[in-house]
Amino acid sequence: MARWKIIMRTNFFIRLKRWEYWPFGIVQFPAILYWIWLSLRARSFVFFTASNPGIPMGGMFGESKYEILKKIPSRLVPRTILIHPDLSANAVKHCLEAAGLTLPLIFKPDIGERGYRVMRIDNDNDITEYLLTTRTAFLAQELVTEKLEFGVFYMRMPHEEHGRVISVVGKEMLFVEGNGRSTLQELINKTDRAKLQWKRLKVSFRDKLTWIVPAGRRVELVSIGNHALGTRFIDMNHLINERLSEAFDKISINIPGFYFGRYDLRCASLEDLYNGNVRIMELNGCGAEPVHIYDTEFSLWKAMTVLIKHWEYIFLIATTNQRNGVSYMSHREAFGYYKKFKSAVN
């Protein structure tokens, strides 16, 4: 392979070619400037805390995933328990048994973002390893196996009886496809999205790296639908219609103090999605992104435009709530949440 081809296949250039991998600050820079302008208009840099009065910080950061899940109708939420990090592996297994949870499960921090420390737990050794590197409370959640995974963004103005869906993203799990000649390791290194995950994959597939994958055989490398773990996000806003908005309106109106955020969910079919027959793994508040912008066909300029519109929605909802008697959080209290959040994810 020519030297220039080798250079272009380095992780640095793979990320450079695709803005979806660029640092948060670059992509969000115009939206950050707009947030400053909106803050001056609202006379508070944390005006967003009033966007979802039922969620601490409005869901921007530092909120408990477990406490939010408890607000959602239980029939829609996979069985989930909160576990203290100081417990021994045997004590954790006892908690799982008492809750009727069996492996495999998903473990993830109660406070976190962007797939940080979200892991599939398949055996007792995985439990032990997770505890060795975890300092904060975490969730043990039933593994949801419905085949379709979506992120559905919902919003409702406080003075409106009904809201609407404003973004839908489909998720394609990270995979490689065999050709009958290449080993699994070779296929991973030939696939940009997988190559970026090599540090994780070489551990999780250490016993299969020399396996020659049969032609046409798909190997799912990561079963967790998170962009940071290699999932491909697909713009599926064409699914938005009155029926979809009505389905998520029925769910959302039953969640106290919730007006703006993204449901991360799985379902068996599109018909189930339109009927609201879904399994909600997480509900993220105003800090959630409309992640359909990370579709590979989305231009950076168009993505920035969507993010600015996103902040406009937050401002309109928060200031309306504030006029209706909801106070913005004080800067001191918000800074306390920020410190707790940074402590949890560092």
C-alpha cells in the first residue's frame, strides 16, 4: 500500500474526513455563541434549567437517569435497578437476583453522557471488571432485544395541550461483513467506523480475531446503539407524521415537568413505533442532541443550523415556563451540578 494511502487510513485522517467525529466545540461553536446571546436575553446563563422543570438542570447535565426513568410509565421501561459502586461483585449479583434480573444486562452510570461506561455484561467476570473501574452509582438494566432502535425527539410548548416529534434517528449497530478471505481483524481494520473502535474490539473479540469470516456473514461488533461506540446514525425524519407525534404525546404528557427531550428506545416494528409500543432505555432532557444530524449525508452547515434551532426551542420553552412561575436555577446551584457531573465522568 502506498505511503499516502497508509497515512489516509490513520485514525486522525478518518476523523478529519468526517465532521461527525470532530471535537464537540467545533461543531457546536455557532450554537454556543447563540446560547450566549439567548442567555443575555433571558438574563441567566442557565435559563435552560426551566425547560424541563421536572428534571434537575432541565436535563442539561448531572441528572439521574434512574430518577428520570421512574417518571415514565413502567410498562414502557425495561426493568432497571440502581447499584452503589462500593458493593462487592457477590453483593451486586444478589441485588440482580432479588430484582429478577439475569445476564446478559446493560450496566451504565447513573450520571453520564455520550455512551460513557455503557457496557454489556455477559458473565460474572464482566461484573467484577466493571466494579474495578467504577466509582459512581450505576444502572443495571434488562437487555432490550427488539430489533429496531431509534432516538425520538419530542417537544411541547407549556401553553399547548399537544406536542410533536421534531427528530427521529435510526441506529445501525457497528458491524463488518465477511468476504470468505479476510480475518475478523482485517475486516475491522478495513472498515473506518470499526477501525476507530479497535482499542475496545481487540479486547472483546480477542478469541476471534484470526477467524476468516464467511462471505456474506455479518458480524455485529457492538450491540449498544451509541455514536461514541461506532453506531451509525441515520436521518429518519421522513417517519414523522401526526400519528407518531400523537403516540409520543400520550407518553410525554404523563411525565411531570417534561417538555423537551429525546427518547432512546427499541421496538419490534415501525407499526409498534407508531402505536407507542416501545421500550425506553433512556429519556434525555434539554442536553440531548437531535442526533439525526450525524447522518453521513448531513452537511456540517445544515447540522449547525439544526443545533441553533434546537437552542431556540429551549429558550422559548424555558422563558415561557419562567413567565408561568418556574424559576431559573441559581448559577451557584447549577455549578454544583456541573461539578458533580464532571466528577462522575472523569
